[in-house]
Amino acid sequence: MNSVSIRSAWLASIAFLLLATLGVTGAQVPPEGADVEAPFVCPEPDEPPPPPANEAERQERERRARYRALFPLYVAAVGPEVDNRLPIPVDGVRASEIADTWGAPRGGGRRHEGQDLFAPTGTPIRSATPGFVWRIGERTLGGKTVTVIGGGGRRYYYAHLSDYGDIREGQAVTTDTVIGFVGNTGNARTTPPHLHFGVYESREDACSWDALDPYPLFVNR
Ligand SMILES: [Zn+2]
């Protein structure tokens, strides 16, 4: 190793420590204020995956494993009752204005697993349910995203945000909490600004999910 690569390795480890301290690498914290015990443990995959191709993939897998380990605590904290009415999460949008695009074809052979709520950039987005902030972070398709876990362990996924609200992972939210602002980050960068709203329902083992159409559950605030 020459002195330049030693120095850059040193700088990289300092940067990593700094990010870890600030929580930027993903907090993966238990739900705040909920004194609960994990009711189950999420199973490991049947087949061990091939070794990670690089350091970034290794870190991403570790991060996912930490989320998976904490998930049962969130399920215990939110309780078993699912939300059967979802107040529309984008300020000013009425149920009658939402075009139902559930299942519409999307690029790469995908289907639209959610609903799009169009509004100007910067319009506040409020949680459609009470629950706990599960994950805040950038994704390739979703851009800036927030995931909230609500009753019954349902995941509520808010994507393409221009910015996040003043929230942290593990925080309890209500239907008044601003979790972010409408934008067009991720694969929405060439579309008008909108919130992509996805709902994922726990399967039997509670640790894997199926997309659920939120359209019939929307109610005006
Ligand atoms: Zn969408």
C-alpha cells in the first residue's frame, strides 16, 4: 500500500465513523417509547446467499439484517389492528382527484404497486396512519423515501420526496405528522411531482410482504 492509498483508506474510515455517529448510515433503532418484547424472530433465508460482490453490498446486507432483527419489535409496538381508512397523505388532495393506477404497466415489466398523488413540489405529506418511522433513505427507484410501520405490521411507503420532514427512524407518528414533502426524486425525475404511496401487508410469517391497493381505503381529511 503506498502512502496515498493509506491516506485515502484512513479518510474513508474517518468519514464512515462520522456518518455512523450522525446516524446517516441508517439508525435501525427500536420504536421509541414502546416498552415491548419481540413476539417472534424473522427467519433466515433457506439458502445462504452468495458472498457479497463488494464492500457496499456487504454493508447493505448488514443494514438489512439489522432492520430485520428489529422488525418484530415494531410489530409488537403497533399492535395487531390494521388501518381500514387512510386519510389522504398529501395536503389538499381529495379522494375524487386521485386517478386509480393500481397495477398499471411500468418500465422493466413491473406493475404499479401503489397510487400516485399529484401535487406541487414542497406540498406537505402527512402520515396516513399512526405508527413508527421504520426507514428514511434514498433508493434507486423511490428517490428520497420514508417507510412507516402501522397497525398489523403494514408498511406504508412514501416515495419521490423533495425533502424529509423533521423526523427520525424509530419516532412515533400520528396522522398529523409531516413526514416529508412532495417531489420527483428517483425514477420520477422526468414526471410531474407526486407522492408514490405504497402499502405492503405482512404475509403469514409477518416478515415478508405483499403489495396492497390503498385506493379503496382513501378518505378525505
Ligand atoms: Zn407510483
